[in-house]
Amino acid sequence: MESLNVPLTLEGSYALHQMMRIRWDGWKKTAETDRASIAAEAAAVLESMGAAHTGLFSMLGHKGDLMFLHFRRSMDQLNQAELELARTRLWDFLEPTTSYVSVVELGLYDSTARMWRTFQEQGLAPGSDEWKKAREEELDRQRKAMEPRLYPAIPPHRYNCFYPMDRRRGEDKNWYQVPFHDRNRMMHEHGLIGRKYAEVVRQIITGSIGFDDWEWGVDLFSEDPLWFKKLIYEMRFDEVSAVYALFGTFYVSVRTPFDALAALLEGQIPSR
């Protein structure tokens, strides 16, 4: 029997965030010509992966120095990208601080509600073969329509903000025990805030239930990092965030072209 309380989701690219700390002592002791060669090798490997599917970022603060962001069609391909970087000489000078595994996810609260209502009006019994067939046909239609969002290229914007998050499920407030129509209403209102910032912030949501320690990962991309603060601050007053959201560690970084890696490792961030 299919639960009518669970919103459907569409999944696309698998995602891996790798946060790394540079072992500066060893790096600075390495001969300049060797540093240049090591950086060029790593840049070539990154270039072969393609900027649409792998991104290099210079992190701010103590949480790390570099972030590698990968989007791939399968988890095997994601693991392959990880292994290719690990085989570079640069990896001897890097120390992982954390990582995050997830998959691009589009939540379908509104669509699920409309779908269930339509199926019931058509006299389809929940969980029946006819119900399942109609559901898969509708999901296939939406997958095709939303393919660019399910399999996104990494936005070219200069700044990135990444953070994981959960929905509360404690004794006092439990998102998963709230009736479907109330969750649908709150998510609709929540989405309206995000759409206000669509011209200045690109957002990619990934699901990580069963993949990592939190339930979702959020990537924000913008040409002005102040928009991260403004968007997240406004969302703090939204019911779904104010009452039911738990946030993990925030990571902010600057996009770095692959051919600027050597300069970055010599203390120069890329110019705008």
C-alpha cells in the first residue's frame, strides 16, 4: 500500500563535496619547479573532468583550504572522480577535513498532492497496479521536463555557500508527523522566498538521507556573497525554517579556474 503522506521526489546527478586542508609546511618546503609541476598535473586532471561537472573552490576560514565539488550521473562515476584526484601528486599535500555525499533532489509536494487527487478522482485504488502505472508515467513526464534541473552544470558564479540541514524530528517538534497538507503549505511558502532571489542566487538542493549524516545539502551560487546572508536571513523567519529546520556547518568559498590552481597555491586568488 502506497503512503499518501509521503511526498514524491525526483533524483538526478550524484554529488560529492570534498573539503581539504593544504599541508602548507610540506608544500612550502617543496622546490618551486616541483610545485609548478605538481599543480599543473592536478589542473590537467581537473580540466579533463570538465568544469561543468567538477568545480574547484578556495575556502574561507579554518574549515579547509580547497573544496572540490563533483556532479556525476552515477555513484560509480563519483567514486572514479575521487580516485582520479587521489592519484595526483598534489594529494600528498592535502588532508581531508570533511566530505558530503548526496544526490540532486527535487521535492514534489504540490505535484504529489495534485497527482493523488487526480488518481482518486479517476477511481484508481492507492497501491494498485493502475495507480503505480499512472504514477510512473507522470514521474517520467516530469523527469523529462525537469532534466536541466536534475542534471545541472555547476554554475559559473564566483562564490559558493554550502551547508547541510535536517528537519526536526524530536519530541516537541517532528516534521515527519505533521499532516501532509500542512507540510505542503509550508514548503510552498518557503519556496516563494527562494524564488524572490532567483536572479541573484542559483540554488541546488541535494538529498542525503541514507547517504550522509544530514538529510539535505544546499549549494548556493552567486556573484555577490552578501546575497547568501540576505536569503538565509529572510528564510529564518519562515515557518518551516523557524520551527522545523536544523542547520549544519556552513562553508563559503571562491570559485577558482583550474588553470589558476598554481597561482592559488602560491597565495593568489583569481581575479574577477
